[in-house]
Amino acid sequence: MSVTASPRARLAGLDGLRALAAIAVLTYHVAEWSGFSFAGPFASVLWELKGGVAVFFVISGTVLYLPYARAIRDQDALPDWRRYARRRVVRIVPAYWLALTACALGPFSAGVLGPGLWRYYGLSQIYSSDTLLRGLGGAWSLCVEVSFYAVLPVLALIAACLARRAGPRLAPRAQVVLVGAMAVVSIALRWIVAGSLIAPAQGHGLSLTVALPGFLDWFAIGMGLAVFAAQCEAGRACCRPLAALSCRPGACVVLGLLAFIAGVPAQQADMFLPWYGLLTHLALGVGSAFLVLAAIGPPRTRQSRSWAPRLNGRSLTWLGTISYGIYLWNRLVLQLIHRQPEPRGLLGTIVIWLIVMGATIALAAVSWYLVERPLQRALRASENRVRGGGRSPILDAGVQSVTERLNSPGVAVDHLA
């Protein structure tokens, strides 16, 4: 069975999914600050909202590996790693440095200005227990993302070599074997560190559980979905059960939510996400895979009401576009409102959520329009001049969806928590 669809149709919902994941993480932060994540009948459900990070990691694996999967499929040269690296740096570093500087100079006592300064600005604070949870709140996941960015061209080169040796017909299988091996190694490391399926990994194997090795399986899931999407775009036969499921986004969403719920009983408490037990970690990864599959899968017919087009609505697309800023600024806004956690009732928590949501979106929009988008446009203009002035109309668009940007080969877009 093969499923054909244009890249635009197949990836229509990733912006909206990214927006929902960002809102989920923001909601967890508010619930944590207000005491709602520690007690009450909904506590364990609120804990699971931090699983939005898993959704971001799976999306990153899908979006960033897709240009490589297309090149391998078409037996073309892989995207230039220098261009890829420039785009990653411009996309991530300036906005992060701006928020980090605000954190360092503002009334937050984040400990940025000191001996560990180079770690925070160099996105390496996760490799020391002294700086792991300090600095810009939530930046640990950005450190993991950046480390994945660094190794992805190497992984793609290995995948291309394996695919070349396997031949065109078996090239997709060769890539899936590679990403499957990556996932198995990551899961095995977590098993070794924790010693059981449900025991938390807290206090053991810091560099393995908090850094890229502990999350490589989530990125590998996304890379596998990228291989699937690349094959479906070309109308080539691919995994029949997965292809059939991708045509039913509603079923994908239900399975994804069920997987997230399945991880709740295995949770020991509301703890740092990298220290979750293996069963909950796997549940978050599988659930995220189903949600991303729902977003990239084509509707069965043009008239069908697919979940992906709903996610591609104008409001959610815009929120997905500025979601990096939401990730960077939401904890700072929360701390600015209340320096320390303070127990609140339901009504008070909702009020705080509305204030934090509104202020964070405003700051994220400022970051996007005044920092992120201008620098990205300047880089693309510079690249176009180097190539001789050939401009793509896609690159001239203002607020672009993830789908539009992916129609330009080699363009990679982040999805961050």
C-alpha cells in the first residue's frame, strides 16, 4: 500500500502541534508554581503535561532529518552541513542569548554571572550537576536539542552509506535499522542506569539520562517518521500498517493520548523529566510518535475532516511559529509575577495562567519579529547572494508555516519545548 501526498499536505499540522506542546509545558510550569502538580486528583495528569518536551524532540527528529531522507531516497547529495550549521546557529543562539541575558541581569538570581557563565552561554550546563538546573528555566532541553543538531549530519552520512550499500529498494529499511539501533542503545542505557522499568534514574548517570544519550530514542522515532514521510511523498510502498494508520489522524490522536495515560501509573512522583522511569519515558515517546503521525498523515479524501488541517489553522500556526519564544520566556514571566512558588486555589491558578500566557506570547512575538525572523532573513539573503541571487518565493514569506519552509530542500526548522 502506498500513500501519496505533497509535502505541504503531509506536514500541515506540525505548526499547530508544536503550539499545543508549548502550551502544555507552560501549563505544567504554572501548575507547578501554584502547587497544583503536587496534590489533588489531577496532579498526575498535570505531571504528564511536561511530556510536551517529548513531542518537540520527535518533531525535531522528523523535520530535521526529512531533507536527508529525501536526498537518500532520490540518490542526491546530502544537504550541505555548513549551510545547515549556519541556520541552526542563527535560529537558536541569538534569541536564547537575549533571554538568558534578561535572566542574568533581572531579579531572578539565576546564578548565570559567575564561574559557570561559559556553560550557560555555550549551552553546556547539563554536563555539570552544579549548573544543570540553574540559568534559564527549561534550557536543559535546548542543550539536548543542540547536541542532536550537532550529530545529525554524521548520523545522516552513516545512513546514506548504509542505504547506498543496501541499494535503492532496501534503502528505507537500512535507515530504519540505523534509527532502531539508536533507540535500542538509548533505552538500554536508561535500563542500566535505573536498574528496572519503573525506578527513577535520579542521582545516577547524569550525562546519560539528562544529555542526548538518554533521549536519542525520541529523536530516532522522529527520524523513522521522516523516512516514512519521504517514501510516501514519492508514492512508494512503505510500512502498510503505518500507512493505513496515518490516513486516520483521529485514531492516531486517540492512541497517542492513551499512550500518555499509560505512562501515568508508572510515575513515582512529579520529578525532573530526564529522571522518569523507563516505562513512562517509553510511553511519552510512543504517544508523541502517534501525535506526530497524525499531523503528517494525509486525509483519506479531500472532503474528510482531518485533525491535521485543524492544527494548521491560522492562530495555531502563528503560535507554533513563535513557540521558541514561548519556551524561552514563560518561566521568566512566571518568576516575575511571583518570585517563589505559592500555593493557590483553582481560580487563582487560572488567573495566573492567563496572565503568564498573555505576557509570554507578547514577549515571544517581540522575539520573533525583532530578533529571530530578521536574522533568519538576513542569513537567507546572504546565502542567495552567494548562490548568485536566485531567490525562492517561499523564503520571502513573512510568517511561514513549517510545511511551507520544508518545501525548500535543505531548510530545517526547530521545534523546541
